[in-house]
Amino acid sequence: MIVVPVRTNASPTALELAQRISSTVEQFERERPGTTRDDIRQALRIVISDRAPFTRWKVMLIALLAALFAVLAAYLISKR
């Protein structure tokens, strides 16, 4: 059984999601008794990293656009 520590600063949504994840993991462990804590840890990392590249991609795109804007502005100012 997985115990989810309750954090007082966690939102109700986060607490509900934690409970659902815990229930899903418990069900999976019943279906596959050889599941290790490392398996669970790796699976959660995969889930988190699958969402991260899109966020990193957006940050990189914004940084690139800001850099291009700065170069364009510097070029236009130098042409005055």
C-alpha cells in the first residue's frame, strides 16, 4: 500500500490527483506483484518528462523570438 503524505499547502486538486495516482499504482501492484518502487519511480519520471519537453520548447521559442527582436532592434537603431 502506498501512503501519500498530506501537505498542508497542496491544493485540493493536487490531493485528489495524488489519491488517484496512489490507487492506480496499488491496482497495478496487485496485477503485477513483482513491481518495485524503482519501477514506480521511473514511471512517474517518464510521465513528468513527457510533459516537460513542450514546456522547454515554449521557453526556447520565446527566448529565440526575444533574441531576434533584440537583434532586429539593434540593427534598426544602428541604421539611423
